Amino acid sequence: MGNISGLKIDLSKLFGGDDALHLAASERDRELVRDGREAVGLTVGIPKRQADKAQGPKDDLDNLMDALDALDL
């Protein structure tokens, strides 16, 4: 991702790359292969951070992020 004065831009979306989950899995697979191990692809999930944390009510920032995620770029 690029970073311009505090604004994060997902360059993979801008240039038509894979989504973040697929990118993370392929980066992990590259490192596994470099280490002499077998690639696992998406058969092994990417753990979500704070998965055990209860979701609270959405605020204005959450709503803004949801609206930005819904844009078809």
C-alpha cells in the first residue's frame, strides 16, 4: 500500500491486483517455499487480528470506511 500524508491508498485495487487476502497468502507461500517448506495457499486461513474482540456500535469513521469499501474502483 502507498501512504500519502496519512492517507492510505490500496495500490493493488488501483492497478487491478489481487485482494488483500490473496496477496497475504501468496506472500506467505513465497516465504514458506524460500524456507524449504510447502506452500499452503488458502487452505490455511489468515488469522484475523482481534477476532475474539466483541464488535461495538459503528461510529462515523466506520460508516465512512464502509462507504469507501463499497465504491467500485
